[in-house]
Amino acid sequence: MSQRITIDHRGNSSSRHPEKVNRPDNPIQRKPSWIRVKAPNHPVYHETRDLMRKANLVTVCEEAACPNIGECWSQRHATMMIMGDICTRACSFCNVTTGLPRALDEDEPRRVADAVSKLGLRHVVITSVDRDDLEDGGARHFAHVIRAIRQQSPDTTIEILTPDFLRKPGALEVVVEAKPDVFNHNIETIPRLYPTIRPGARYYQSVRLLDDAKKIDPSLFTKSGLMLGLGEEKMEVWQVMDDFRIADVDFLTLGQYLQPSIKHAAVSKFVTPEEFDDYAVAARSKGFLQVSASPLTRSSYHADSDFAQLKATRNNRLKELL
């Protein structure tokens, strides 16, 4: 992996986020007590990190500076990020490097499958950078990774967290036909904030992607999530929930946005655990099969146990209909 210079707390220039260098500084606020986590020091954490290094794999846990990395890696849970570590988008919340990606690594599916096997994962989450430079947005590469994991670890369930495949006709079909167990695509924020928070994406394209995935394969579990604390209003979050239910999304995640640097979007509010609980109650009342809502919730946080609960809830609802 190439060496990168990051923006430090003084706002020095950076090759990691060149598009953000000239933005005004947004001072990073002190995190409340419910957000702070301990530095990772468990021996299994180091084993997981070493395995990722030896396999030359990228993880979103590191690239996105996830606060749960210590807990997850200590349980041998790592979310692998395929197709490189350079994204073609420049979202103002994201810590992944922006730029022109390198060519796809055709050996990556085998290495990912090998790592999944060595970690002994019951459930794995595979995500990626946006690859607007590719004709299919990386859809075929996702399919190759899914099939490689199936071959080496047939009992492992697979959750994918994909880009929006904006202006990539046929890409979604390629991914869904590879038969992942969960199709996840994050909305990230409410429509009003898209021009500043997710300028390269389109809200209704993302909702349509989730809707179309379920129409292609009705047995597929679909999942999406939002970050809170970016300036959204409660009614706007409820409206997104309603849009999700119209698209028959099964699983909703809600977590606190954390600002990676002074050049990223500012945190407008630290949402309290009690407010997250209220959002979870509202979401369950709207009919989601599964809801995960807490300050530290992320897309792949506790994904294995959540998937087991997701299946159980669907089965119970089907029994109630008989």
C-alpha cells in the first residue's frame, strides 16, 4: 500500500484529501463520554491486523477510522474493502483517500476468500471504494469476490456494502445474481444535505438501488444506514425511514457521525443514546425487520449476530402469516 500524508490537527495540506485542502477549518469537538473507546490492545486484534497485512488487504475499519476497530478485530471481525484504497468520490464526511484508483487486482478475490477462511468467519462484510472509472462500477469484481468466498467457505454468509452504481446500467443485476445474503447500500444522510455531504451521489438513485435489488431477488435481505449529527431534523430522518419501507428495506442502521479531520464536515450535534433509542422505536413501528441504533453503530458493527436475528425475525413473521 502506498504511503499517504494525512491532514493533521493543524490542517496541513494532504495528498489523501486534495479536494478538501482549501476548505475552511471545522474545529473538532470534544467527544462526549458515550462516544469514547479504549485503544486496541487485545492480542487477537494484532493477529487480525497481521493477517490483513500479510494478505495485502484493505479494510474499511482502518480507512474510515472506525471507532469499533479494537472490539471487532479482537473478535476476528474485519470488514474488507475491495478494489483498492482510493475512491473516485469526494464525500465531505469520508476519510477514504480521494483520487484516481489503480487497476483492479485480479488476485484480490482469492486473497479475500483466503482471509475469510483463516479467520473462520461465520458472516463477512465486503465493501468497496466508489469506482466511477470502471464501466460497471466494479460489479463484476464484487461478484468474483462473492463466488470465491462461497467456494472456500460455503457456510459463511456474505453481506456486501456497495456503491450506488450511478449511471452503470446492468451493474446491480451482476452483483445480485452472485447471490450475496445481504445487500447493503448506505444512504448516509437526509436528501437536503446531499449537495454538501454526498455531492457525487443522488438520494433517489440510492433508494431506487435498494428497491431494485429486492425486486430482482425478493429473498435477498436489504440494508441501509444513516449517520446522525450532520444537521438533520427528526422529521427528515423519519421521512427517510418511510422511503426505505416503500423500498422494502429490511434492516436500518443509525450511528453518530464522527469528524475525521478539521477539513471534513463538522459535527452539528452529538446525538444522545436516549435519542437513538427513540429513533429505534420509531423505526420498529414502521416495520423494519431489524434496527441497530446507537452512537457507535456502524454498518458492519455486530453484523454476524444482527444477521442471525434478521433471519429469525423474518422466519417468525412468515410463520405468523401461515
